[in-house]
Amino acid sequence: MECIWYVVAGVLGGVLGGMGMGGGTILIPLLSIFYAVSQHTAQAVNLISFLPMAVVALIIHLKNKLIDFKGILWVIIPGVLFCVLGCYLARAISGNVLRRCFGGFLALLSIFQFVTQIISKK
Amino acid sequence: MDKKVKNKSELMTNKKFRLYSVLAGCFAGIINGLFGGGGGMIVVPMLTNLLRREENRAHATAILIILPLSIVSGLFYASFGNLDLSVGVPVTIGVTVGGALGALLLSKLTSKWIGVIFSVVMAAAGIKLLLF
């Protein structure tokens, strides 16, 4: 029965993720606040759960010709190197500290998101 | 005069483009690894503001950028013993279904109001995690 509620959490995160809005920023707090999943596990689950969705979403975006390949490796290669560093950083800190850092990150991001949305388009 | 200025700025753009791309990659990478997500939230505004991509294209392209980061991060998290499959499998099923739905909605909905609502929900979740 618990399983179904995990599916529901996934659908909520997935809809936003498929729209390119960072589903993880919803899915991770959803899992850790309402499902009492540990911060490290919520993050691991988010990373894995994104993979098949990303492939499905990419195929749809490719058909809609929305993918821009120009210079993309200049982002991806340093990105991969630094994400390894990030993983080791996450491993080095406790769940409680990681949870608070993630909360702070979300709060900052929400201000940035709110301001840019209000300013950018009328 | 106008033409000359324009040419010069285009040259700058090409060099700056790579610099911004590398910076965006580093920043998105460390965030994605540290927080197991959120890289897209870094890449999308960087693609639209710094690299001058259209909103819809930026959203779609961000998924292609974040995919390899998430594969690598996911493997590291799993190797650290953080992945719980009793949570991971049902969540993945949900995300896959929701993701297809979201991708179809992307080209239909205007992003402004979704973005505003989304930011309010994020703020609430962030404060909760930060303080309680």
C-alpha cells in the first residue's frame, strides 16, 4: 500500500521534471518531509528515478525539435567532473546537515525563480 | 559603426559562450552531485539568461545536460549504499509516467504561472527543511 503513495510522489515530481522544471526540487522534499525517507536516500532515489523519464522526455522533445546541441559538451564535461565532487561532498556530511543545506538551497532557488518569473515575461 | 560594434560583440559572445558554458556545467554538476538533483534549476536560467536560448528549448536541452550528470551521480550514490530500491522502484514508475505527461504539457502551457506557483511551493519546502 505504501508502494502506491511512492508512485504518487513520483508522478508529482515527474510532471514537473518532464517540463524541465527540476522535478527533484519537489520530489526530494516530498520524500523527506511526507514519507520520512532519509535525505541521502531521497537524493539517490531522485537521481535514479529521473533516468527513464529523461529518456522518454528527450524522445518527445527531439520530435518537437526542442533540443539545442550547439556547444553542449562545454557544459556536460565539466558538469560530470564536478558532480563526482558533489557526490563525495554529500557522502562526507550527515543527513541532518545535508537536509538543512538542501533546504537553504531550495529557499534561495525559490527566491531566484520567483523574481525571474515575475520580471522576465509580462 | 553599428555593424562594427555588432561584429565585435559577436566575437566576444563566442568566447564568452564557452566560458559561461563551462561555469554553468561546473555549478550544475556540483549542485546535482551534492543535492542529488536541482541541476536543471541551475542549467535552465543559465541557458536562457547567459546563453540566450529560448525558454522552451532551454527546458528541453537542460534534460540532455542533466541526464549524464544524474547517471554518474546515481552510480556514486548507489555505490555509497544510499539507494533503497523499495522506495526507488515505485517512485521511478511514477516519475516515468508523470515525466511523459509533463513533456507533453511543456509545449502547451505558458511557463510564467507554473513558475510562480512552483517557486512558492519550493520556498515552503525549503524553509521547512532548513529550520525544522
